[in-house]
Amino acid sequence: MQSLTKQCLSIIKTRPQESHKGTFGRTVLVGGNAQFGGAIMMSTEACVNAGSGLTTVVTDSKNHQALHARMPEAMTVDWQDKEVCDAVLASADVILMGPGLGEDEKSRELLTYVLQEQTEDQLLVIDGSAITLVAQNNEQLPYPKQTIFTPHQMEWQRLSGIKIADQTEEMNQAIQQKLEATIVLKSHRTEIYSNTGCFYNPLGNPGMATGGTGDTLAGIIAGFLAQFPHSVDTINAAVYLHSYIADQIAHDNYVVLPTKISQALPYWMKKFEI
Ligand SMILES: NC(=O)C1=CN([C@@H]2O[C@H](COP(=O)(O)OP(=O)(O)OC[C@H]3O[C@@H](n4cnc5c(N)ncnc54)[C@H](OP(=O)(O)O)[C@@H]3O)[C@@H](O)[C@H]2O)[C@@H](O)CC1
Ligand SMILES: Nc1ncnc2c1ncn2[C@@H]1O[C@H](COP(=O)(O)OP(=O)(O)O)[C@@H](O)[C@H]1O
Ligand SMILES: [Mg+2]
């Protein structure tokens, strides 16, 4: 397994002068039920700050006002409004599904719907509740090689069937090869399993053990994939930068607020751009 270094951030390129918002990708985020609105808001804040050109959030209408107040850069769609959802999903370069989605019947329906709508040129990031639902329903992925799962260890146990104590590199790799999707296995030291190699993130700190840090990572991954190459290098960079920023914040903060990571993204991306 290859340890990531600062070198992995070299995918962050200076933006071309001749560009517009469409140049940096359209991301659609699906999640946030009445209970977990904060999760999709944190993913959105991360995604926009990571540089997604256009970001639309498909969520329970209860979350729209708070989301707009926090992040007016993002557009919102009521997840009951199928016609608008159809159009918005069709326009996406990257879809992030799952932060705060919940596990009830409506959540299940939405997951099935998004899997049906995904096209062969769209990437799908599956996080949080959506991972649990894929496992429970044994959902088949339409495009496994264009799918990225971002489980924590318990979500990976549900998806892979490997108990947390048995989640060794060999076992994880074997299931990844069967799934063919990329796996970002989160823990205090996150590992990335992909069709082209396995990587280890040496950064991160216990200040990150706060609800929403994973929702934030999922948003960064989606935002990076919207504008940078569709490859594991881009996912590695997102994982590394998320922890790198958290480590900077932890120098003088006992707790690393997920939203602070998001707010620091434009600054650090500017520092690392080449
Ligand atoms: N503000 C909001 O709206 C927020 C909304 N959120 C949304 O909530 C939804 C449910 O997500 P979830 O992760 O909270 O619940 P679940 O999938 O049941 O996992 C927890 C179980 O797994 C276990 N566990 C073992 N190893 C672990 C590890 N390394 N990392 C983490 N857990 C580990 C853990 O063990 P324990 O804590 O008991 O020791 C516990 O038994 C999801 O959609 C998410 O987006 C959250 O993001 C929070 C902020
Ligand atoms: N002790 C720790 N050291 C380093 N990173 C941590 C630690 N605890 C949590 N993290 C990071 O925080 C994130 C937690 O993700 P997740 O459990 O999905 O959170 P949530 O769903 O609440 O947003 C992961 O990126 C994980 O690597
Ligand atoms: Mg999570």
C-alpha cells in the first residue's frame, strides 16, 4: 500500500483564464432528510468551497431555507419534485448520494431512482446512509467503475461483510476487486482501494472525530471530481487535503469543526495550485 505525500496535490491546477462555471463541473448532491439536514449542508459547503462550478442539492424541502442562508451559491431542489430532479440529475457530471439521507422508505426510493438515472459518463459518490441502503437492499451498481464508496468501518462492514476486526488490506482488496468500485475506507488512518492501486493517508487527527467530518470529505471528493480528472489521483488528493487542513486547524484548536475545513479549502488550494 502506497503512502500519500504532498505530491498527490499536484492535480490542483491553476485555473485557465478562458473558463466559466461550466468548465469546473456540475455536481448534484442528494441527501438530507428532516433529521439530518446538517449532513447535506456540510457536504454542500465542502463541495462549493472545493471548486465545483455549479452545485445543486436535492433534499427535503425542510432544509432549503437553512441551506440557502448558509450557502447561497448552491441551488436547491425538493426531492419530491420528480420532473425537476430528472432534469437536474441528467445535467450532472458528478452525483453525491447519501449524506444524511436516512434509511426510510423515501430514502430507499431515492437511492433506487438515482441508480436508475445514472448515465455512463457520470460519476457517483455513495456515502453515509446510502452505503447502508446499498448493503441492505443488495443494490446492483449500473456503473461500478464510475462509483466511489466512502464508508467508515461500520458502513464497510455492512457493505463488504468483513467485520471491523478482520478488515485487513488483503480482505478489503478482495472485496474491492469484486465490487470494482473505488473504496475510500475511513478511519483514523484512511485507506483508498481502487482498480489501479491501494493508498494510505498518513494525515489526520482526533480533533476530526466530530459528526460531519465525513460528510465534508464526501463533498470535497465530489467537488474535486467535478473539475479534475476522473481518476483515483483526484480522490487521493481530496482525502489528503481534507486531513492536511484538519491538521493545520488542530495546531491551535482542540476540536476541528468540519465547516472550518471547508472554509479553509480555497486558501489551501491556492497555496498548492501548480
Ligand atoms: N449533522 C448531521 O446531520 C449529521 C448527520 N450524519 C448522517 O447520519 C447518517 C448515519 O451515519 P452515522 O455514521 O452517524 O451512523 P451509522 O452508519 O449507524 O454508524 C455509526 C455506527 O458505526 C460504528 N462505527 C464503527 N467504526 C466507526 C468509525 N470508524 N467511524 C464511525 N462510526 C463507526 C459506531 O460505533 P460507536 O460510535 O457506537 O462506537 C456506530 O455504532 C449518515 O447519513 C450521516 O451522513 C452524520 O454524518 C453526523 C452528522
Ligand atoms: N481520530 C481520528 N483521526 C483522524 N481522522 C479521523 C478521526 N476520527 C474521524 N476521522 C475522520 O473523520 C471522518 C469521519 O467520517 P464519518 O464517520 O463518515 O463522519 P460523519 O458521517 O459524521 O460525517 C473520516 O474522514 C475520518 O477519517
Ligand atoms: Mg459518514
